[in-house]
Amino acid sequence: MKSKDEILEEVVDGIVQFKVIPFIGAGLSTGFGLKDWNALVADLKTELTTTSTDNLVIAQEYEDKLGRDRLIEKLKEYYTIDNIYQYDTSLHQLLLAMNPPVIYTTNYDEAIELIAAGIKKVYVKIATLNNIVDAPYGSHLIIKFHGDFSAPEEIVLTENDYDKRLKLEKPLDIQFRYNVLGRSLLFLGYSLRDKNVNLVLNKHATQYGAANLPQSYLITFDKYVTDDWTNDLESKNVKIISVASPKELFELIKQLNKEVYLNFVRQEMCSLFEPRPSEVLLKSDFDNLKDYWEDPAHSDESKAKAIVDTILRKRIDRHLEEALVSLLKAIIKSNNHIKSKESVMTVFRWLGLSQQQYIDLAFDFMELTSYDELNWGNTPSPSMIDVVSTMEMTLGREFTTMAIYMYFMKCHEEKRTLTFEQADRLFYWLKHLRYKEFSDSWPEVLPKELQTQLIEHFLQQHPAVLRNRFNFPSVFLKMTGSETVEYFSKLMPKKPGRH
């Protein structure tokens, strides 16, 4: 038998992988000044002459005698929350902070929706078929399994309501059957005695076998746990996690929240150092992008967005490389279009080009060092990224050093004078890249003497302060960006896990 800690570990892993769906019952709304179901039924009985003790039958008799509208109004009196922020909502916030993509609830109140909206968590409420149809693809959902006051006809409250739902033909029943297959449920504030949920779980257990269904979980209080109930739940592959008090329940949810957060952080950290799967850039998408960028009717901002959306982290087939590099070079050389040039910086690191194509693009890429908007200022900050930083993170220290020299050579041949700001940032980067380590690395292309002459040529174009800054020992990062990534990648676990 698994220990409580092992079960909680399963729950955490399921939440992180979006494989666990919270299912919220009335117990989680008791702290918002709401009366319970038994109090409502007792109130209904005061207007009836019934001898029934069945809550559903009593609700049905009330509807038959006084009408559906009167029954719904009575329900509103009991389950409308006045100013939810006068109450402690921290438990619900802990649940929402774990970012479950789907939340189920049988509650009539709007507690979970109001709290989500209050902390700017965007969820779409689902209570009807129209809600399902209208929900944007990929939306996070709060599914009101027993209906909502926005659609009184869909509220499940009376004996007839339950009889209709037992056929499992309503849209929410179909949605629930879809969600529960392949996923686990985490019941909170809920006794699991709801007829609909029990029937669905029973049918699934019968059809697929309980052992083939994902493990689900119910968090409840010790006083409610019996051997018969435990055995019944286990037959549906539902495991009980019991706590002694509301305080212990809060601490348990807090623990889950913390572990989920730590797992998300580990996943994100590991993903920084692992190859990212990417789809192929299709020729049709590239052609559309090229036409879009060349069309003067579009703004620079919209073109920049199109470049990033179309190219970022896409795998570039070899037959498209040359055409793509030509387009990026055209963007770099274009007049104005500063946002488009910035987008080239954004996608540069993730292009995955062949070495020859990267070399071809890199020398034009260096032209972007002339733009103050795309580069560090005179006092570089290690928390920022600029043109040379992007290149170094992509191609490494040695190639970036060579690219700066080749850019110097090109400017010298064209008899160009660099601005003080551009020269200052290029000399800063030479020093930061530890350029002297490569003085003998390219004797045929860039012999040591030529490197010295190029440095001296561009230092002489500017006041002595530039030479002084270049010769002054660096007080910034001892490692370059690529070296920092390599260092920390060795420290990270190969795959995320709990420790």
C-alpha cells in the first residue's frame, strides 16, 4: 500500500503534467457564509406538507407546487455570495495558482469564478452547450456540473433533474466523460455521493476495468472515512487522502501548491538547457512572410511580429536556408524598420542554420551594432542582451571574435568611420570575449598583425578616452553568455524530478 507522501507525489506530478482535474464540492464554500444543503431543504419543507425525507423528492415537490422560478429564487437566497473578499479566499487561490486547465464543481455559488477573476486568472465558465461551443480553443475552463444561475433550466436540483442527468446524455455529461478518460480527478470538499459522478465512474470502471483507469483522489476529513466507503472508492480506483481538520486541509493544499511550483521551476530550468522540439518552417509560410514584409502597406510593428511568429524556433530545411538568409539580410540592410531588425535578433539564436549560412548572415548581422536601440549603452549591464551578446550565445566566443574583426575589415575597406558609441561597444565586446586568446587562431585569414592593425585603426578614429576604456581591465562578467549556459547546464538534472 502506498504511503500518504507517495500518493501526494502522484497528485503533484499529475497536476504538473495537466493530468489531474480538481473537482470542487460544497465543502470548499462553507467559509463564505453559505448555508448547507440540509438547511435549504428544511426551509423548503416549511412551505410544504410533505412527509418525505428524501432531499431530491422534497425539492421536486416544491417545484411542482410553487414553480421552477420560485425554487431557483430560493436557491439564490442560499448560494449567492455578497462581497466574497470579506472572506478568506486563500485556499481557492492556492488551487488556482497551480494553473489547472479544467476545474469541475457541483456548487451553485460563484466562489471559484469570482476568486479567479479577482486574481486575473482567465477561465471560461461552462454551464450550457452554448458555453462549450463558444469557448475559444485552448481556454481554461470552470465547468459548473450542476448548472449555474445564468441558465436556471440547466440547474440539477430536483428528482426529475437527476433522472434526466442519469441518462448521461446532457452536454456536460459528455464533456465529463471525455475529460475523465486518461485523466485523474482530485475531489475536494466533496463526498463523492453525487449520483451522476458515481454513475460515470461506475460505468467507466465496468467498461474499462478499474485497474485501467487513472488513479483518482479524494481529500476529506477523517470523521467521514469508513471501511465500506473506502472499499467502494477503491473499486472505482479512487484513493482517499484524509485530514483531521480544516487547518490541516489548508496545510495540505499549501504543500501541494509548493511542490507543484517547485516542479514547474525545475521543468523551466531544465528546458533552458535542452533542445526544443520544433516544427518545420514550410515554404508556403516563408513565401507568405516574404510577401508580407515587402508590402509597404504593413507597419514595421506588424512586420516584426510576423517575422517572430513565422520563424521563431522553427526548423529550417536546407533548401530554404539560402532564401531565408537573403530575406533576413534584406531586413538588416533596409532603411528604418527598427522593430523588424529587432525581430531578426529575436529569431537569430534559434535558426539552426548550417555553419556556412550562419557565417554568411553573421557579417551582415554585425551591422546592427550601429543601432543604439539594439545594443547596450556605454556601461553594459549583464542582465541585458544586445547584438553581439546574441551572436556569442549562438555561435560561441571564438566565432564572434572573428566576426568583429571581419566587420572591422569590411568597414576599413569601405573607408567607414564608426561612431564612438558603436566603436565603444565593439571594443568592449572584444575585451569581454578575451580576444587575445585567439590572436593565433586564424593565421591565413586574420593573422595576428592584421588584428592589431585593425584595432589600432579604429581606436585612432576617436579620442584617447576610447583607448583608455579598451585598455582598462574589465570589471564585468568573467564568463560570456555561452560559457555561463554551458556551466549551469552541467549542474542541472537531465530531467525534472522531485527531490
